[in-house]
Amino acid sequence: MNEVPGLLWIRRIAWLVPRSRRSSWCREWEAELTWAWRRMSGRGEPGWWGRLRLQLRAWSSLTDALWERGETMTMTGWTQDLRLALRSLIRHRAFALVSILTLGLGIGINTTVFTLVDGVLLRPLPFPESEELISLQHEGRESDDQLPISTGLYQLYRDQARTIEEIGLYTTNQVNLIVDGRPERIEVQFVTPSFFTTLGVSPEVGRAFTEEEGLPGAGNYILLSHAFWRDAWGGDPGIIGQSIEVSGNVAEVVGVMPRGFGFPEPGARLWLNLQVDPENAPLSNFSADGVARMTDGSSIEAVVGEVGGLVDRMEEFFPESGAVTFLRGVGIAPVVVPMKEAIVGDVSTTLWVLLGTVGFVLLIACANVANLLLVRAESRQREMALRSAVGAGRGDIVRWFMSESLILSAAGAIIGVGIAVAAIRLTLRFVPNDLPRMAEIGLDVRVLAFTAVLTVGSALFFGLFPLTRFGSGHLSDRLREGGARGATEGASRHLLRNGLVVTQMALALVLLIGSGLMFRSFQALRALDPGFDPEGVVTAQIAIPGSVMEEPAQVLNFYREAQERILALPGVQAVSYSAAAPLVRGWSYSTMESEDHPRGEDELPVFGAWNHVGGDPTGALGLRILEGRQLDWRDGADGNRSMMISRTMKELWWPDESPIGRRMRFAMGGEPQEWYTIVGVVENAAQNSLQETPREMVYWPLTVGHADAFQIMRNVVLAVRTTGEPVALVPGIRDIVQTLSPSTPLANVQTLEEAMDRATSRTSFTMTLLGSASGIALLLGLVGIYGVISYIVSQRTREIGVRLALGATGTSVRNMVVRQGLVLASIGMVVGLGAAWAMRSVMGALLFGVSATDPLTWGGLSGILVLTAVAASWLPAWRASRVDPAGALRAE
Amino acid sequence: MGRLFSLTYPTAVVLMAIRHGHRYGFDVMDATGLPDGTVYPILRRLERRGVLEGVWEDEEIARADQRPARRYYRLTAVGEEALGDVLERFPTIGRLFEPGTA
């Protein structure tokens, strides 16, 4: 970031300055900031502290701008009060500092979490009229089967649906590309020309795909992402019209998309034209995702109704298709959701819970400040009574107190924004990788507006408490009393302060329980058996298109040769290839059948996950054989037609007998598939997440078909297990792969342990945030209880003195004081448990493997709360027991 | 003669800073240690009363340095005269800007 900090601010507030002086004013400030920034940069990359100082200096231009406007010239009313309040706060530095830091912490973490909530949940998607965009997918068997959208259905909706203005298909893939002489595997999307019109985005340079380019036989065309254009071609517009080779096919570059464009997320480096035959689009190939734009005035319900009606009439539109029976069988139904919801997914609950959490922390912080203000209010009663006696009205008194609150709050906000800037940077580094829309997160005017509302709201909230001390009737009495403490005023005062402390304790307990439950979920997730052994395994994706090795036999030789050579690297124990790998690359689904269990007329087909494996999958991935043996190079098109199945698959069809020797095959309709003999049963392995219920899975060999004309998986995950550090093997593996096939890159290199971390990242992220929030809450709550008990002790010094003089022991006095803390904490605990009970269903949505009312968590944390509260009361109690009776009595 | 401006301590410090060669807004902030928000309003007020004069730096110099031109402040004749008042009222103020103490 080379932008000078604060320039934007100067431009924003320049409108305050009278027009005649504005440009000169702006020029002067910009010049000073630029000069200071350059001087700072001259000494190396400026740190956050330097940036912050410059930013603060830029903010101070506000007083200058206001001066120019002539506003600071008249110091009356509010400004006068603010000035007085500022002076008084400077006099009471310790009080001001504690309050400001407390508020800064509260406002800071609220700003941070709101930045996430705003960027991910609230802000509209970055496309024109994005509220009209919908995701159009399908499901079968009441959401058991996820079927995105087939080209046939796409064409059907495009032709028939009136509620849909335009619909586009996209599918994300990876291709090999030679960039700067090095093979690279990059993310691309195949999209229909309508994809861009649906989103309403046009290329920045060149043109988009034409309708003709979306028809079969049109040739290959490319749109580049802005970043890829800049990185690989230095932003040269001359690239338009040139041809590049993508996975062995030549394609012509026709345009460059605008900076930051990507759908559903930025990521694709280029787009290729997806070709659909409008006359003969197959109903059955559910390989793409659909994005659609509703017509003006249409609604989700209307789209569901119309599209559902079209699906019901499938036979009419696809009279020849064998897939109709299957789709009827699974009860296919359209799933239409607003695009934003589809992209954001289930992360919204997590974020709202986090926002609620930090809201609690702010409440606790406000309660602390309110308590401090109450103490100050006590000491200012006489002053206020005097002012009132000389004619200050209630309004004046409100203003005096509110100016103080506003200054505290505003100073807290400045610190809070500073905290937020740092915290957002930190959060973005540790945020779970499945959090959507990360590119859109940042501190901006919307967030600052939220912070401003929070600031004023907090000031009003805690500023009101001291006012309760100055009901109009009281003041003259107070003057008469000369500020002496009446016996009766104690009750209401203590009630208020105790109420605040009880609230703090209750809120802190709710947060403690929340973070405790998240911790238990994290433990439960970590304790799950993923069905494979992630330790010491590195994985990489390899793709060998036909343009690189035409014959499947060549590919097979490549796999076997690479396996041999990698096994010779030091420390390597096993090598495997597979079409999918647990938590690394998703599995495909298909219908299957077994010879023993022919499907009945009214029975739904079994929809299982399938994989192809070769090499040594149990050795490399750590899959566990429960029965029989694993697949190896003996199996496949060239040898035995063998397969392995998962435990769930065995339990489905052969619950009480051994499936070894039984036969299964794909049941896709259309041409008959071949039977494969089961040779082994393996433990269920996690596919996409650790939490999911295990599906029925089968493992086919890497090669399928007949020995003389077989097919081989050309796009595989290579897994290597080692006794040493797996990442250290990568250069060796890359050398071997590229010696054998120079144009084949290793893509998505990662260890299985990284994949495991990612699978638990959302839980660990929520846990960390909730944990920090509840830690802060507990700390603030303890400061609160400490403050209140100390105050009570100071008010009762005389009484304690009398007690001691009459023969009470230090221990009994100490116990008496600690008991007060204990009572407050216990009431807080009961209220907190009630609140946590009320919120158990919200929390339950985030948990795994632990009940939202887990007695161990609830009991343990309640105990911790009460114990720490007792500890916090102990110090003032100890002081009370040391009161010198004579001194205390004399003092009055 | 009535004073042209109210001679508060911050005003005095700003005048002395400029007298000692800290002529740009940010330099004055750095040299005086006054809160950032107070320096510019003081400069503006003094300029408007004719105690200071704000002058744009030579464009050529700024361009050679590849940055925007800065605006610097210098004492007018009135300002030089006012310094007498400053020293009378705050006799030790000059020490703030002696080498090694700023």
C-alpha cells in the first residue's frame, strides 16, 4: 500500500472549509502529509505506528477545517461544555484513561467483527442490481443428492422460463498452461456467453463471448482476469487477438475482465467459452453451476414455481432421454436461493453470534464506565448542587455530564478504530479459508458510521447512570446537607451499582459458556477418526491431458515409473494416486447397484461416492483395510476387475456377511457397465468435512475398460507418505514428475495435516474469537466487581472501624466483605445461567459433538466465575480487615 | 496599543518555533509538541491578524523533489515586534528551541 495515509480524509472533510479557501487548504494539508510520508518511507517501509501517527495528524485537520469555517470561534453551549469536560478529564487522568481504554477495547472489537459482518453478510454482491441474482441448482431425495444444473435444464429454462431474464452456466476447473516457459496449473472457469450478461459485467478491454461462441464447434476463446493479464502480459492490450495454448488446445484471447471480477469469488485467472448445443443439450450431465437473473418484479417463489413446473414436464421436453426416469426416481426439485445467500452459506450464524458476543463485551465495558462515573458523580454532588443553586437547569446538568461521556466515548472510539485496524489485519490472516467474500472485507465509511453510532449510543448509555444521582428534588437537599452522606441514600445507590455488577457477571458467564462449548466442539472435532492417517503425507494434483500423452498406456507407465522413483527418495514409505482424496479433492457421485440386490420397481437407486485409486492407497493415505486386501497395479483394465467398498456400503447391502467376492457396477442407465468384484472393505474416510455423515463409497482401479482399449484417470491426486518432513520432499517429487513429463506441473501442493487444520478452521476461528471475547469480558467483569467492593469498603470504613473496635476480628471483617462479592457473583451466575439457557438454540447451531447445555462446561465455568469474583473481592476485604479502628473513627 | 491577538502559551510557542526556523505546519507540530489539532488554528489566526505570512514554496523545487509544493510561514514585521511581548510574558520560552532540548 503506497497511498499516503490520511489523504482520503483530507479530501473528504475539505467541504467543511469555505469554498474560497478550500483548494489552498487542501493543497497545504496534502503537501504536508505527502512530505511527511515520503520522509518516513525514505527510512524504510513505515511501520503501523508511523502510519497511525500520520493518520492521527490527518484527523487533527478537522479542528483546522472547523476553524476555517469559523465554528470554533464561538464557544458557547455544547462547545463550552465539551471544553470544560475535557479539562476536568485531564485533571482526573487515571479515571479517564481506564474508561477510555475499556471503551476502546469494546468499540475496537465491535468494529472488527462488524467489518466482517458487513463485508460478508450485509454488503450487496459487487454486481449491478445484485439482488436479482439467484443461484439455480437442484436436489434429489430431499436434499440427500446435490445436482447442480445440467446443460439440458439450462437450455430448457433459458427457452421457457419467463421469470428468468437470463441464465448462465459456469464450471470451475484447473488447466495446465505454460507461463514464462514454466508449466503452471491455474484455475479457470468454463462459462456460457450468457454468464457475463447475467451478471451484468462487461470486459474492461476487448469484448465478451458472443452467442455464436457458445455453440458447438465455435473454437476456443479466452477472457483474461485483470490480475493474470497484468502478471503474465504486463497489462499489454496487444494480447487481444493472440492465441495461447491451454491444456493442449489453442484459444484466442478476446478480452480482459475488470479488476477484481470473479464469480462466485475472485479466483479464476481466465474464462473459456463453454459450448452448449441448444438442440441437443443432454438432460443428464449435471456438471455446471447455474446463476440466473430474475426479471423485474419477479420473486424467488415465482421462479421456484415456474421452474418446478418445467421440471414436472421433463418427459415432454426430453422425450428421448434415459435420464428422466432416474431424475424422477430421486424426486428432482429445483433449489433457488438469492445468490448472496448461496455464496455466504451457513457462515452467517457464526458471524451473528460473534457480533452478539462482542456486543456483550461492549455492554460490560459500558457498565464498568458507568460504575466509574457513578463514583465520580458522588464526589461532584456538592458542585452540582451549587451550580443548580445559582440557576443551572436540569438541561445544563445533563449537558455537563453528557459532554464528559461523549468525550470519553469519542476518545475510546479513536483507540477502538486503531485496535480494529490492527485486529482486522490479524483476523484476515487467520480467518477460516471457507469464509466467503474475504476480498470485500475492509474498514470503510459504512463501518466507521457503525462505529460512530456505537460511540454515541455507548455515551448515552453509560452517561445516563450518573444522572440518576441528580434528580431535581435532590439537589437543594444535598446543598443543605453539605454533602454529608445521608443514611437513606445508600440503598438506591448500591442497588444501581450492584445491578451493574450483576449484569456484568451474567454477561461474562454467557460468553464464558459460549467459548467453553466452542472449545469442547473443537476437541470433539479433533478427536474424530477421519478414517485416514494425515501425519507425514503431502499431496499434489497432477493432470496429464491427451495432448501431452495420447495413449492411456503412456500415462499408466508414467504413474508407475514416478511411483518407483519417488519411493527411492529418502524417508518415503508409500505413494498413491487417486481421483479424489479426503479433505483435499471432492468425490464424485453416481448411482450404483450390486448383483445381489437388484433394484425393485419403486425403490430409489443407491447414490454413492466413487473414487479411483492406484499405487498404495492404504500406505500413502492411511486408509484402513477392514477386510480383504487393497487395490494395486494388478487390478484394473489390464488385470482383475476388482474394487474396494467403504464400511457404510458394506453395511447397506451386506450387514451380516462378507462382501468379498460379490460384484457391483455403476447404474447410469444407457449402456450397460461392467461388473467389478469386491476384494476389500475400508474404513469410512472423511470426504469434504469431518462432521459429515459418512456416505456409501466405492473405490475403482485407476484404469477401467477393456485391456486393449482402456481408459485411465488423467487428473489425479498424488499422495506421498514419509517418515520425515513431508514438505521437504516436494522439490524431489517435482523433479521426478518433470523429468518424466516436462510440461506437467504439481498443483495445490499441501499436506494432509494442513487439510485437517482447514477442516477445523471455522471451529477454531470461532473458538479463538469467542475465547478472546470472553476473556476480556471476564477481566472487565472482575475489574467491575473489584471496583464495587473497594468502593463499598471505602464507604463503610467507619462502620468497619466500629466493628473492629467492638472486638470483631480481622478474619470476620474479611469474610463479611468477601461474602458481599460472593453474593453479587452468585446472583450474576444465576442470571447468566438463565440467559445462557435462553440462548442455547443459537449456540447449538455452531456446536459439534457437545450439547449446548453440557453440564460439565456450565458447571465448571460457573465455578470459575464465582471463584475469580471471590478472589477479586479479597484484596479490598484484606484492606478492610487492616482498618485502624481509632483512625477510622477520628476521620469522621 | 491593544494586542492583536491573545497571547496564550501555545500561541507563544508557535511564534517562537517559527522564529527558530520551523516554518511548516508539521514542523511546528513536531518542534512544539503541542496537540496536533491546535497548531493549525493558531497559524491561521496569526496569519489573519498579519502576524505571520503564509507563502507557497517554489514549484520548481517541489517538482524536482517529485512532491507537491508546501506552504511555509514567516514572521511579518508585526510578528517580529510581537516577539518582544512573547519574551516579556514567557521569559524562558526560548530555551525550548535551544539545540539539544527540542
